[in-house]
Amino acid sequence: MKVSVQNISLTKFKCDLLVVNIFEKVKKPGGATGVIDDSMENHITKLISSGEIEGKLGEKTLIHTFEGLPACRVVVIGLGKREDFGLDKARVASAAGIRVGKQVKAKKVATIIHGAGFGGFDIADAAQATVEGAILGAYEFDGNKTEKAPHQVKDLVLVEKDRRKVKLIKIGARIGEIVANAENNARDLVNSPSNKVTPTYFAKYAQKMAKAAGLKCTVLDPKKRGMAAIHAIAKGSKEPAKMVVLQTRASTRGPRVALIGKGVTFDAGGISLKPSKKLWEMKIDMAGAAAVAEVMRAISQLKLKKDVIAVIPLTENMPGGGALKPGDVVSSLSGITTEIISTDAEGRMILADAITYAKRLGAKIIVDCATLTGGCITALGETASGIMGNSDKLIEDFKAAAERTGEKVWPLPLFKEYKKYLRSTVADQKNCTEGMGASPSVGGTFLHKFAGNTPWVHLDIAGTANISIAKGYLKKGATGVPVRTLVEFIKS
Ligand code: BES
Ligand code: ZN
Ligand code: ZN
């Protein structure tokens, strides 16, 4: 979908669908909706008083126009209550509008900027949210279906009649386009099956992406690099493990930030084999890796002059003949040794080597995101990612970024008591406990040992990376979480 901005009045713009909006409980259309033209304003007023239009968030009322307007149709999207409105509601409204566009087979959709025009929101932020909602809302994964893809809107035009606002709208729209497309790419990777997205495939994908985006990309063989922890996990699979490193090239400022994403392309659990129920879902265990790779693309396209590296450990977790076994002791790049209690707690092993490698590359701030524990889904559901770390300041900064993107995070503790859970008699620590609970925090505690004093945040995205029911602008399946928040965090 091509996104553009035009300095023109709604009454003059020719398109297949014009998207306008309305708050809940208003008696008359106001703002841009009110200025479409007089007869349309009267008509919408009638629909409000008759009760058809209530203005509830995401409500869609399609009106076919006749001679009055150059646009063939107008859709009035509900924004919900004015006092509850925020940028995330703008995304939901925009997704509702574009989905009507798809439904009526519109090629060119024009929209007003949701969240603009009533104060409170920066016009560039409102434009960004409108574009993000549209691109994310239009997303469809047709993967390997032989049937033709459903109709897609070709052109999205943000229409603004005040010439002075156009420059800022263009800036916001471009940011929204880059970020949302990156997020959709991440969703494609996560939704794709594990027989396609293997560690080798992912590494090639990263190389190709890096070339297109102007990033540096190195693919390392963990076995040859002393990365014993990731190697131990990969031993049960025929697919070779990879450690992918991406780096921004532009002249950069500020401390080096490392983004680390768990890249288990399929998690069978290893010898601690998972039950077969929903096992197919374990193709999503590389959602952290997908997000991090696409964030690198986005920050390069946004030309952010920041020193950012991504360290992406990639492997399958399979129960092959050479597999790691419970009770085994394995080393790591850092030299810290681990007693394996469950081979299904594999994510933290591969992240351990990635964290150590990031530190060796001079990272001053580390953010890791990983579909790490089922316990995080129990605690927070599909609604929020768990956030932990060793720096309150960093956690606060990350929470502020998440607030702006609508990708909810919720703090979980790293109490020092959890260290005892991991005490081992044969190694420096165990990789997990058996039945003592608090698995997200215990996972975080394991990683903390490798992060040490380097400021670090850990995001457990087990519940949020893949959703079983659609919400707002996101369909069932991969969400692309936390692409937007990571970009926002790097930007700020
Ligand atoms: N990949 C899983 C966690 C997961 C579960 C992600 C469901 C998404 C949906 C992870 O590797 C795992 O198996 N974790 C174990 C840890 C336990 C053995 C300490 C878990 O949560 O059961
Ligand atoms: Zn596992
Ligand atoms: Zn896993």
C-alpha cells in the first residue's frame, strides 16, 4: 500500500472511499467530518439521531455518495469516548477504515488524520498512528495459499486542507509507514512455518535485508566461536545454529545499544519433549528474533543516528540422537556453567551467549526480547509482555516508550530469592527449577547472571507475540510485538 499526503479539501478529493470519524455521544459531526459538505453533514446528523451512528470505537457506517462528492463512498468510523481517546485508539479507528476499504474493493482510500484537529495530539504523531493502524490493519498472511490474495487497497492518501500542517504530517506518515511495514515483515516471519524459516533461512533473510537497508551483517557459526550454550541446544537438530549480528553503519551518537531476540525456529522442547497439544504453535518461538531484525531495518530506514547492534541467536530445539539431556552440564561463551534441568528451558541458554557476545562488542545497554516462558502467559495473558531488568531507569524509559506505542508491558520482579531457585551442586547455576513457580522471574534471574552490571532489560513476549483472538488492529496470529516499542525506545 502506497502512502501519500495531499494538501486538498475533502470535498474535492476523488477516491473510492473517504474515511472520516466521529466521537461517541456527539449530536452533530464536528471537525473534518462536519466539513465534508452540507448535505453529507445533515445526513450524518440524521444517522446519529436515528441511533445508527453511535460513535463507539471501531464502529463503521458506510454511506454511498451520489452527486455531492467526488468520493464514491464515505465511511464514518467511531472513535469511542472523547475522554478515553489516545493514539492507540487512532490506530484502531484507522484499521477499521482500511478494512472497509478492502471490503468494498476500494483501490484508493483517503482518510482524515485520526486524533488531529481537537488538540492534545501532535499532528505528526497522529499521522503516524493513522498510517500504522491502516498498514497493520490491512495485514493479511496468505503464506502458501494457492488461492489469490484478497483485495488490497493500493493507495492510502492522508488528506489535509491546511497547508501549514502538511510538512509535519508527511514526517509522521513516513515514520508510520516504515515502522508498520517492518512490523508486518516480522509478522510474516513468525507466521511462516518452521520448515521454511530455519536458522539458515533466517540468516540469509537477514543478509538480504541488511544489504537492502544499508546495515552490516555477520553470520557466525556458534560452534566455531565458543558459544557452547547455543551449541548445546542445537545438537539435537539437523539444522545448524547461527548467530546473526546486524549493525547500523551511519555515523552514530550515544552509547551502543544491543537488541537481542530469541530465535528458536521450532521449540519441540528437546529431550524434555513438549506435549503435542498446540505444539505447532512453537514455530513462533523466533518472534523475538524477527522483531529485532526488523527493528534494525526500520531504524536504518528512519536514518536514526544511533549506535545499535542486533545479536540474534538462531537454532531449533529438537530431541535428535545427539541432543542435550537433562542432567548434562554445559559451558557458555562467558565460561559460566549450567546444569540442564529441562532442555525445554532452551531460550535462556541461547540468549546467554548472545548477551555475552553483545557485551564483547561493547554494548552499554542491552534489551532482549524472547518468548521465554509459558508462565508469563499465565501471569499476563496475551495482553502484556513481562518486563524485568537490572536498571530501574531503563525499565522506566522502556515503559514510557511502550505507553506511546500501545504495546503493553508490565513489570515482574527479579527478587534476589530467585537466585536460590537456580542453585546447583554441580555447576554455576541450573537452567530452571522444577515446580517452584515464578518461571518468568526465574528465567530473568538466569539471564541476569550473564548481563551482570551492564544495564539490561528483558521482555518476556510469550503471550503477546502471537494472539489467539484478534484485537483492534491486530489479527489472530503473529503481532510483530515489540517492533514499535523498540523503535520508539531507540528513537527517544
Ligand atoms: N518457548 C517456550 C515458552 C513458550 C510457551 C512460548 C508457550 C510461547 C508459548 C519456552 O522455551 C519454554 O518451553 N519454557 C518453559 C520453561 C520451563 C521449562 C522452566 C515453560 O514455560 O514451560
Ligand atoms: Zn522451550
Ligand atoms: Zn522456547
